Amino acid sequence: MPKVTIDGREIDAPEGVNLIQAAERAGIEIPHYCYHPGLSIVGNCRMCLVEVEKAPKLQIACNTRVADGMVVHTKSERTIRAQKAVLEFLLINHPIDCPVCDQAGECKLQDYYMDYDAQASRFPLGKKNKKGKAIDVGSGVMLDQERCVLCARCTRFFDEITHTSELAIFQRGDHCEVDTYPGHKVDNKYAGNVVDICPVGALTEKDFRFRMRVWYLHRTPSVCAGCERGCSIDVYHHRGRIYRYKPRHNPAVNGYWMCDEGRHGFPALQNETRLTAPLVQDKDRLVPEGWAPALRRLASRILESGNAHGANSIGAVIGAQSTNEEAFALKHLMLDTLGSERVATVSWSPAGASGDDELLLRANKNPNTRGLAALGLPAHGLDALADAVAAGELKILIVMRADLVRMLGEEEFVRRFGALDYMVVLDTDANETCQMANQVLPIAAYPEIEGSFTNFQGRVQRLHQAFPPPGQALPAIEALARLGHALDGGARPSAAKDVFAQMADAEAGFRGLTLEALGPDGAELTGLRP
Amino acid sequence: MERILTRWLDIPDLRRLDVYEAHGGYKALRKALFDMKPEEIINEVKASNLRGRGGAAFPTGVKWSFIPKDSKKPVYVCCNADESEPGTFANRYQLENDPHGIIEGILITCRAVGAHTCYVYLRGEFNLQKRRLDEAIAEARAKGYVGPDVMGSGFGVEIYTHRGAGAYICGEETGLLESLEGKRAYPRNRPPFPAIQGAFGCPTVVNNVETLTNVPHIITRGADWYKSIGPEKSPGPKLFCLSGHVNKPGLYELPMGYPLKDLIYEVGGGILGGKKLKGVIPGGSSFPVFTAEEAVKVAMDFDSVRAAGSLMGTAGVMVMNEDTCMVDALKTIAHFYHHESCGQCTPCREGCGWIEKLLTDLEAGRGRMEDLEILIDAATNMEGNTVCVLADSLSMPVKSFVPKYRDEFEAHVRLGRCPFRDVHGEPAEKSHAAAAAAR
Ligand SMILES: Cc1cc2nc3c(=O)[nH]c(=O)nc-3n(C[C@H](O)[C@H](O)[C@H](O)COP(=O)(O)O)c2cc1C
Ligand code: SF4
Ligand code: SF4
Ligand code: SF4
Ligand code: FES
């Protein structure tokens, strides 16, 4: 490993890394705009100029690879002068819209100005170049050309990552501006990423702008549930509401990016249709009740049926939207508590959903299909359940996170499952299946729980609770633990880490893993690991 | 002195292949192909101390020797005919009048570095020049000098001509390569240098038209002959583009090291209107200005001009007489670089515009004394901090004009107008004439 000395500190840096990365390893920040580890190096912003001993000119850190014995100064007089100079140049034609700019608070121009410049402007306000503002470039991206620092991150993203090249830089000199080609717009399933990588407020998200000042937002690391890729994300929320998702770097899963479908997936989690109390059928209506009566009612129906028709008169459908822990808990309840083998899974994607592509998107819109398989649950099995209903063997169905009515259509659902005695649905929203249920138990959506998903590559990734579920909704594993208790009086773990531990004991695929040790990048299922 | 690079002045129709050959044309190529190994060509050019005429004065043979000898990728030669430096107009005459001299230089260079393809990048406005060059290439191809088997040697060279769309930055060698590849002419960060990763990611030599036209003469007459012209470290015949306030502006071929004073007063016939000399930019607009006192002491070769505090660049000598408003002159220069900055890197993109705005205000009498310091500061902050040296090309004039003609800059601030104009904004000279007429 080459040894470099940065600001007097000797650093072992892996071969091939640049000075920005090497400095970062030692906790030294070299400010930069155009450099992005997921894109090619253009070296145009000049913010990263540093003094490298033996080089006559200052060198751009982004384009300087470490070499053994290199001595670098990031705080020398010459470096500081260059940093101040670049910031002064950047601000000459900058509109300084901070009070009305959505980027304020997470803007690299603001931040670096405070950290590296902090001097009064020598450029008269009235002489700034005027360019386009609030331009809707398409795909939910808004462009402000005056705020742009022309770092070419956005253009490189469309050139190098999506290969669609919708944005380009036009004109020359200080008339340069980012724009779309005449008559064309950004039309791209990954467009939101340019908003993330834009270091300033030049590119903002149409849906997010003016909705929340970023300094009020809390960030919780999580996993996108939009498809079986399971991109690592950060959930940004405030007082129990999500305002945006952003991709979180995970080299094993999504790199630096996420798709727009996933990015814009969260409003579905905070719809009016969210369930906030257990419901029970009262003639042709569902009426709310408390958890205790709800679980008592359900337990007695189950026990009655078991006694009268045997354990296999009770069945369960586990949707691939369920977490590993939820699926394990319900499987455990069915097999071990009730002794029923009638468990099916559902991994359903709506018609017309996007297919696999070369970057991230997967046709399977379920985050945990692979996790259900790793738990030894059958893929599908709905037909067997329907046959058992038809044969009069299956009487009670527990449905967790699977909207069977939407999936099958009402007619088909009634044809297959209409003869059931009783159906209970555990879900987040009052969907069509709930309308057909005898009982509904409200459960937490994934930003509201601890847990894990296993993506299609077999990588187990961790969810963190951003905020508690609404109303009386409970994490599904807690609801199932309470149901178990109501059934047999026994105690069951209801914390995700404990359910995970139980699962790691019982299931070969999860052996040796713990929820806590998954880490930000997740970990591979046992058997996939070398 | 014998004319070497401007033989068309002595030989009518030199641009025609038969005439060119009748005057010894393509003998150097024959020699390079059949009597010399590529290594020997490079060594001869190295020994000649030929230095690049495109502006940077880099030793040509040394540049060629950077091309990897066992390159697995093809090697390219690019002839830089983008000639856009203000006050520079040598290549255009060469293209019009001596295209075979350029082609022969290209072919020998290709042989030396093992290239089978040369791209000639011409500035967008070079319509006639491209036609002349294309005609000459067609003639040479018909004769078997360009094509798959040059002179039956088994060595093939194809030459393509490409016209830019009119941007100064396309002359910067890496901007040229980007443009050639069909992209925006954004200069590249170095390393990698073109010799390792040039056109299409392959080893590439970029040489100026004039540089290449020296090559056949060096091959025919030898490095020692070449070095005997002018100073040994910066030798050779040189094309000087003389413009501005001289009686006989134009293109002159003179030996390197020729006194600037003689260029202006002898060759150029002295200052227009018998006025006094105020300043000279010796190398195109990109370099520090010489005051009259400095100018008359300078010899025009790369090292002497550098020693005197400027650079010879393209040898575009721009002469300014005593009536020139130096604030206005610098403003005009700033306007050019502001207009031509590719806008890629921050200091140049923003600095050039800032400097032009400051100078516009100063020239119009709206400036402040502190603007002079800001000018120097902004110029200093651009210098050396950018991807290419276009930023330095404005920085150097600013940092020489302001201190050398500081009294003029200050007068603009003090008077609140240009001292070379009257209160109505008319040039002072004109208003004198008007006043005389009124009397
Ligand atoms: C802004 C800029 C413009 C340039 N324009 C030209 C040009 O028009 N023609 C040219 O030959 N060299 C030009 N150069 C110099 C080239 O980058 C390069 O040094 C030259 O073509 C190399 O050839 P030479 O070694 O034969 O001089 C320019 C350089 C800069 C920085
Ligand atoms: S981009 Fe940054 S500096 Fe510019 S207006 Fe927005 S917050 Fe302010
Ligand atoms: S819009 Fe943003 S990302 Fe794109 S060039 Fe401008 S500052 Fe960079
Ligand atoms: S110095 Fe100027 S011309 Fe050169 S790359 Fe930077 S912006 Fe472009
Ligand atoms: S980060 Fe190095 S030049 Fe922009």
C-alpha cells in the first residue's frame, strides 16, 4: 500500500485511490464539487486543488492518484488561497437564493463558503448573469441554471450510468448552462439521482421542493421495498411523515443510485387508507375494536376450527412484502403452534409494472421473495389452498401482506376462497381483500419497524424504525406474538432482533447471522457466503 | 536571407504537386522512407532543436519520442491548423500556398512515430484553406504519396481533413482531440498526455502546421544546418505575423532571434503615422505586453523573449502606438478570452467574465481604484489553477498591462472617462480634427 502524508499525517492508501479518498480515510476533508465516486473524473470545478510537494502547480486531488512518498498539504497558504479563489469565482454569478432555495441546509456552496471562504463579495450584485429558473426538465426534475456550478455531475450521470444523455451543457464561458436538447425532455426512470448528486440547488425534486426545510428532517437508513433489488436507502422524515427517499451507497446492491419508482414509493405508505385500529365484520361493515377483543375473537375462531376440523383447517398466505421476521413468525405459528402445513406465499407484481433492466429495476416488485424461499416456504401454493377450500378442508385463512382480491380479481377470489368460514387479514392498508375479511389487523409499514429483507441476490438487509406506526397499528411480529399468546398462553419474542435470532437458529439460510451484525451493506445468506 | 517556409513568394504555383516536386518537393519523404529508420528521423529532429510553433515551444523531437514504441493501439498524428490566436495568420498562408510542404511534413512525422492516420484539424473559417489542402492531398494520393503504400515503401498513411465550427479552444491540443472525437471541445486534464492517450484513447502527436513544415527541410539538409539558423537552442526560420500600428503589417519569414526593433522599424516600415511606439505583444494576445523600452531590446526567439519577461507564443507581433488606450486594448483582449473560454473550469469560466466586466467599467470611466487590485487578484487566482492554459492567456496580459500602464488605468478612474476620448466619448484625435475644422 502506498504511504502518503497528508497534512503531516501518514496514511496507508490502497493503490489507485485519489487524494480525496485517501484524505477521507484519515478524516481530512478535501472540498470538491465535480468529483463523484460513481462517475468519471472531469476535474472541472477546481475546488479540490491541493499542494503536492515537488509539483510546481497546485494539483486537483480528484485526478491525483496516491503515490508512495507523496506529501500533500490541504491547509497550506497556497491551498487556502486557491479554495477561497474558486469559491469567489463560483459565487460571482451565483444568485444566492438561499432563503427560497430548497438546497439550503445541504448545499455544498453554502457549506464550503462557510468552511473555506467566508469573505465579503467583491462582485457587484447587479452585474450577475441571468439564466433560466424553475425550468421543468421532465421526470419530476426542476432546473435552476443560475444556481448551477457546472460540475457536470448530472450530465455525466445520464451519459455514463443511464446512457441516455438527456442533459448537456450548452454555450461557452460564463454563459454555459445545463439544459435539455431542443424539443426533448428528461424521460428517465433514474432521473431523481441527478437531484441527489447535484451539489447545489440547481436540480431539485418537483415533489419535494417547498415542502420541508431539510434541517427539520431526520434520516433513517432503510431498504427500498419497491422491488426485489432492495436498494439501500435513507428515509427522510419529520413527525411521522416521510418527505423523501434517497439512495444510500451500497456497493453490493445499488451502488450510489436508486430508481424513481422506488424513490417515489413512500406516499403509498401514508395514504388515507392506512389502518389504525383492528376491525371486525359487523354485517356488511367493518367496525373498529381494540387489540385484546380482536385477538381473543380470532384465537377462539382458530381454536374452534382446529378442534372441529383439525389443524389443517387453518391456512395462511404470506405475501413477499413481509419481512424475514414476519414471515418466520407466521410460519412458526402455523407449523409449530397450530400444527398446520397449509402455508402459501404470494409474490405478486401488478400488470404493466416495469421489467428487469440493466441498472437496478427488477420485474418482481416484492422486496422479500428470496427471503420467503430461504425460509423454506413454498413458492406460491395458492392453488393448493383453493383446492382445500373447495374440498371443504380449509376453513380459516390468515392473510399477511397479500392483497389477494386485487391480485386475482374479485370474481376469481370469490370462486376460489368464497367458501371459507373465516378470513383474517394483517395489512397496512384497507385494501380490497380487507373488505372481504371477517377481521382485519392493522400492522406497521416497513419504515415503522425493525427487521430485514432478503434481496434477489440473497443479501439480507436491515430495516430501521424511522417512527412508530400510526394509531393502534402494531409491528406484525408483535401482532403475531400476541396472537400466539392468545392461542396457547405462551410468550414469544416480539422484538425483531429476537425473532431474527430464533430464525437464525431454526433456518439454515440465516444461520450465523444476527440482525445487529448485518451492517449497513447487509450480509449474504448462509450458503452463499464462501 | 533564403526563404525556406515562404518559398511560394519566389515560386509561383508552388501549391501544385508538379511545381512542388520540380523544386525538390517530396525528396525528404523519399529519404525518410528509404534511407532512414523511424528512430533516426526522431533523432535528427531532436538534434535540430526544432520547437513547436503552436505556442508552447515544446521540443518537437522530444514530443515524438514520448510515443510508445511498441504500442498495441494505433498511433495518430494530428496537424493543428486551428490557428485562432489573435494576431496570428501564418498557417493560413501556408495552407493556401504550400499545402504539399505540410503534407510532406505530416508524412515524415507519421513515419517517425509509426502512425498510419493523420487528422488535420482546420479552424471553421478555413474554407479556401481546406479546399487547397484537400486538392493537394488528392494530388498526392493520385501519385501514391498518400494512401496504403506511400511511394511503394509498404508504409501506408491516410490523411483526413476536419473543419471545426469556430472556437478558439479547439486549437488547444486536447480540446482539439475532443472535438475531433465529435465531442464538445473541453480540454482534458493531464496526465494522461496525448502521447499516451490522445485521439480515441490512442497515442497521438499533435503538431502545429508551421512546426510540421520545418520537418522536410531538417530531413533534407540536416540538423546542423537547421541549428545554424538563429540561436542554437531556439533555431530555425520563423514566420512572424506583424500587425497593429506599423506601416507594413504582414507575414514575414525571418531567422529566429531577429531583433524585435528591426522587425517593427525595418521590416515593418516603422510606426503608422510616424507616431511613438507604446507597447508590443510579441506572441499573440495571450502573453505579457512589452513596453516600448522593453520591446526594442528583445530578440525574437523563444528563450530571449522568455528571458525578457514574455513569451513568443505564435509570434503574432501586435504593435500599439501612443494613441492606443491600453485599458481599451486590454478590454478587447479580455472580451476575446471571455468569449472563447470553454466554460469548463471554474476559475477561467468565471474569471474571464469578471475581468471583462471590470475592464468595461474602467474603460467607460465607471471604475474604482480598488478594481485595479481586484483585476490583478482575479488574474492571479486564475493562473495555473485551470484545466488548460487559456486562463493564463488572459491572466498574463492583465498582470502585465495593469502595472506597466498603471497611470492610464488610474487616469480612467480619476477622470471618470477614457483620456483618449473627449467628454462626448469621441476618440480624442477625431475631436481635435473637429475642433480644428470648426476653427
Ligand atoms: C487556448 C489555446 C489555443 C491554442 N490554439 C492553437 C492553435 O490554434 N494552433 C496551434 O497550433 N496550437 C494551438 N495551441 C497550442 C496547442 O495546445 C499545442 O501546444 C500545439 O498544437 C502543439 O503543437 P506544436 O508542438 O507543434 O507547437 C493552443 C493552446 C491553447 C492553450
Ligand atoms: S444553491 Fe446553495 S448557495 Fe445557491 S441559493 Fe441554493 S442554497 Fe444558496
Ligand atoms: S445542474 Fe447541478 S449537477 Fe448539473 S452541472 Fe449544475 S451543479 Fe452540477
Ligand atoms: S482554462 Fe478555460 S478554456 Fe481551459 S478548460 Fe478551463 S474553462 Fe476551458
Ligand atoms: S473535485 Fe477535483 S476538480 Fe472538481
